[in-house]
Amino acid sequence: MKKIIETSVLLILFVLSTSCNDGYSSSTNPEPKLVTLNQLPHQPWGMDFLPDGRIVVSQRNGSLSILSADGTSIITTLSIPNIHYNSQGGLLDVVVDPDFDTTPWVYWSYTELDQATFLTGTAVAKGQLINNSLSNISVIYRQLPKLTSEAHYGSRLVFADDKTLFVTLGDRRNRDYVQDLSSSVGKIIRINRDGSAAGANPTYSASNALAEIWSYGHRNPQGAAIHPTTRELWVSEHGPQGGDELNRSLAGSNYGWPVRSYGCEYSSPVGDNCRIGGGTHAPDYTEPVSFWVPVSIAPAGIAFYTGDDFPEWQGDLFIAALADKAVWRVSLKGNTVSHRERLFAELTERIRDVNLGPDGKLYLLTDSGKLIQVRHN
């Protein structure tokens, strides 16, 4: 049993302009306590919870760890096959089947290497987790085409209420395919648990459009969560220099990349005059709910809060930030941001994922391998 390391953390609070730029706002919420439950041996990427509370954590080197329900011990670590562990890739997200009690499947996204061409792409596989062992592993989806880049895999997984699976897929640093509906590059897809295109997906005018495409025009969406009230899909995604976005992923919507962005090209100095395509997405493309300028926070996993410890947080969205080394709390009025604040910066850690546990508490994963629980002080 690992010793629980408790660290009381004061929130770093600044003043936020409601125009959703890079300002901050203060809060009167009770001070939370951050408790480090475990130190994983490899860089984690995603986590989910089994029905009995055990925690499943993916690590980029191909390790899938099963932790005790209190998070303090690693019960077992499984080796996932065929993982291409490269610059931004490896074993990425993991999610538990909504019917796990009767059909004990887990699903994971990962970087797949084509041994003939040495090109890579995001893929999704599943396996049955029985007695802490995986069996019947199969690949259910492959992003196409595979490309030379080893970046921007996207790769967050989340189940919808109808038990279809949303998968976020990055642009692979290749802009040519993002607006091309015959490719799954730069898309969010919605598939059945066998990998086939889900029914009632949007239809497009392009005759060669892939049936699994839910929305498109995405750059590198690394966070996804279902809104607790509207049950819509929300996603976070990386911009270039600035322009990181929070979006509602609506059926058939085009989010503008690479034609529009509030960020700047890497070849340009950062400023208001460098925004790609002028920045403003509407009316040709869907505007983000919120965006960050001029500096990228590098948003990763996201989660809505529905716990009891912090009443002021009810319904708020929490965004893990890599470059910003913090967690952003976003309050909403309907689908409009009313308040943003930056939390937990004293960790000085790249935060890779945030999730809400079955106990109603927030859990964080850092790139250094820490599993952290957010508690009421």
C-alpha cells in the first residue's frame, strides 16, 4: 500500500473577462485538497472506472494498469500488443463498456504502425477484461489514411447515452485531409461497439463521405465529455500558437480547421493580426464556445463536475492543461461561458487527464505519472 501524500493547495485565482480570452476570475468556493494517491511508473494518458470502483489507467508505453478502488495500489499491469510508442503516440485513451457487468469489454485508442509503409495512424481496439486478464482482443477501427507525421493523434474516447462510441481523431499535422469527408483525419466519429458506423449519423452532400463522421474541421481534439444535462458531446482541442478551443461537437458541424483559427501560424509572430483566416469562424464554420489567446494552454482531458463536495462547481467543466500546467474550471449559463478560472497551478505539472469518479470526486493524471484526487478540505 502506497502512503497517501496529502498536499493542501491554495487556488490561484485571477480576474477573468467574460469575453473568453485569457483572463481569470476569482472564486469563493471552499479550498480543495489535492491528494496524490499513486505514482505510476510510466507516462499515463487516460483513465476510467470499473463498476466496482477500480481504476483503469493507460500508459503511453503500452501498459494498462488496474488500480484498487482507493487508487493507492496497482493490482496488475497488462501489456497491450502492437502499440507504436513514438513522439506523441503510444497507448492513449481507455474507456470501460457501459454494460461491463454483463459484457466485460474495455476499449483503448493507440498509435498503430503499418509495418509495410511505416506510416502511422490512430486505431481503436477492445478486449475482454476478466480476472485481471485481457482476452479476445480485436481492432475495431482505424483512422485513414495513415501518414508520416507522429503527432496530433487526438484519441479521446467517450460513450454516448445510446452506447455508441465517440472517438476524437486529430489532423496528424496534415491539413489536406481535414475538410475532406472521405478521410477520418481531423474528425470526430461515432461508431458502434463493433466499429461499424453508428445509425443516425449526419449525412453530407459529398457522395464519398464516411458514414462514421460526426463532426469535422478539428485540429487535435484531446478531450471529450458528455454534458450532464443536455447529453451533448463537448470537446477540447489544441490550436496552433494560441487558439485552443472548447467546442460543442454537434452532428454535421464544421469547426473550421485549417481555414479558421483564433491561433496564429507557427511562422507568424503571435498577435491579434495573425489569426488564421481572420479568426472568426461564423457564418461559414461553427464558432468555439470558448478559446484561449494569445498563449496556448494545450487542453487535454475534460470532465463535467456533478459531485457534492463543491456545490459551486455543479455542472462546471474542468479542462486538464499540458503547457499551462494547470486545470481550468469553466462555468456555463446554457451553452455560454459565464466564468473561467485557472486552478491547481502549484502542482507545476502537465495535467494530462481529468475525470469524475463514481465517488463524485475529481481525479487528475499528470504526465509525470501522478494520480491525484481532489477532496473537500
